[in-house]
Amino acid sequence: MTKLQNPILMATVGAAQGLRGEVRVRSYTSDPTALGDYGKLHTEDGQVFEILEIREAKNVVVVRFRGINDRNAAEALAGLELFIERDNLPDEELDDDEFYYADLEGLEVVDRDGKSYGTVSAVHDFGAGDLLEIKGPGRRPALIPFSEAAVLEIDLEGGTVLIDPMAAGLVEDPDDGGPKPDLPKGKGK
């Protein structure tokens, strides 16, 4: 069992599917059925999995791994995160404005004035849109939306992520605390 030097999370195993050892897998690839195109998948502790069959199902793919032949073995995989080595990802297919989420980790998060808010420590997707986790010295981790309004620019070569701290929810809008304007009579509710 060999551990990966620069692991990239590709998928998370869910529940067993049927009796033949198949599992439901949440794939993080743009084409979920291409999960097997990147080679063998590895766990953090060094286990290796090879995909024998893969097919689409509603929000996941159903996968049959080599050596997983019954429901009990499949159930034991639930929650397992599967990785590949970063070098196995095809860089030549990326456009100038595209990147892998793993490439964002470690980038410094700054605003237009150059104020640092920490570094990107992870990218999360809890189902309602991607979030960047930012950690800074002496600060609690913060989650900001990974949206065009909050994240203005990503400079991989410069090692920075330019944000709008107000849109990211890191600072309060000074207008929110002031008195509300009076509405003319007969307008609004």
C-alpha cells in the first residue's frame, strides 16, 4: 500500500447498491462516469481500488470495484474518500479561467486594498453551492461563498484569491445599521 504524495479527492463512496458488491459513489469529476479514466483510486491509508463497471444513477454513479463482490463488502466501504495523484489530472484540457479546486488550497485571500484574510484551506460543497474555507493566524476558520460576487479573481501564479469582503460576508455593510428610509404614504407595505 503506497500513500499518495499530492492526493486529489475524486469521489466519496456512499451506500451499497444491490447484492453484487456495487456501491453508490458521489463523483467530483465534471463527467461522473469518467471517474475510472484517471487510473486506480486510493484511500488516505493507501488502499487501492480499480473500477470494473460504472453507470450513472440520478445524482451519483453506481460502481463495481475489483474484489468487492457482495453486499457486505460494499457496505464496509461507505464513507470512504477516494483520491488520485495530482499528476494524473490532465492540465492541458484546462482553459485559462479553469482550475482544480485542490490548486486553490494554500492561496492567500486578499481584498483590493491588499488586506489579507488568511489562506484557502479547503473547498466545500454542502449542496447549496461551493464554499471556500479560509484560515488565518489567530482567526477562526471562515466560510465564504465561491461566487462571482465574492471571489473576484484567482491568480494561481501569484498565489492569491482576490475577494470582495462585503459580498463574502467577512465585513458588515455600513448601510445595514442606519435608519431605514421613510416610504411615501400609500407606497409599499
